[in-house]
Amino acid sequence: MNGAGGGVGTFGIQYAKLLGAEVTGVDRGEKLETLRSMGADHVLDYTNEDFTASSGRYDLILDVVGNRSIFAIKRALKSGGKYVIVGGPLHRIFQVLMAAPLIAWLEKKKVGVLLHKPNHNDQLVWKSLVESGHVMPVIDRRYSLSDAAQALEYFGEGRVIGKVVVSIPTL
């Protein structure tokens, strides 16, 4: 999982482990201990190692940040593997959409963009996973609504481990 130390990634690691997957988490060095505590079997600091250039090959790559080209990503996929980009810059998402049919045809690897409209049933599943303790949210920092600009600034630095919460006062 690329970008495993953020909010989506920390949930993704836990969910993948619930499903019995062997998980490799990729993020900044200061986030690696959190990735291990979430259940990641292997962790890589992207500032020291490019997971797409290593000898590892993956059945599935979930990408939250989109910081590698689709051509680098496809090298890291096993034959028959799948790549799903969940977030990242628009140009990277567009690259994936344009290259997907060619990669699928030539290399038997599936690449795509996760476009999913949340629904109530999905939310109930996640709610039950959290309530049962099978999945735990990681909260880096909490801000009041009046400090929302600071929260966004901190989030934009890319150093958040898990989620940033902005509390809205009750009336």
C-alpha cells in the first residue's frame, strides 16, 4: 500500500489484515512504526527505497498518493496483479485511466481508479468494524473548528499519521 500512513492507508492495512493479506506499507520513515502497529508485515520508507524498483512483486497495489508513474507501478505488479489508485494528483489519475486498457491487454495486469459513491450499507460495515475493535482509527491531531485553517495547513504538509480531526461544537 503506497501512502499507508495516512487516514485511508491506516484503515486499509487493518482491513487487508482482516482479510488475511500479507501487507507491505510504504510511507515516510516517521510513520513506519505506526504501520507496523496497524499490522503491516513489511514497511518501506519511500525516501530511502522505491518499492517499484525493488525485487518485490505484488498481487495488489493500493495507491493513496499517486507519486509513481503507472509505468513504474506496473513493474512492481505480478502477472495478473491489480493496481488501484484511490487518490493523488489529477494528472496521475488521468495517466492511469489512459494506460489501463493497454496494460491490461499487453501485460495481463489490471490498473484502475477507485470511483465509489459511498452508501449507507458501506458506512454500516465500517461502523461495525470500528465498534467491534477490528479496525481502529488513528488520530494524529485534533483541532477546533476555529483552527480549521491550521488543520488544513498541517494536513497539507504530508506528515499526518492517520487522520486529522476538526471538532464542530454542538449547539
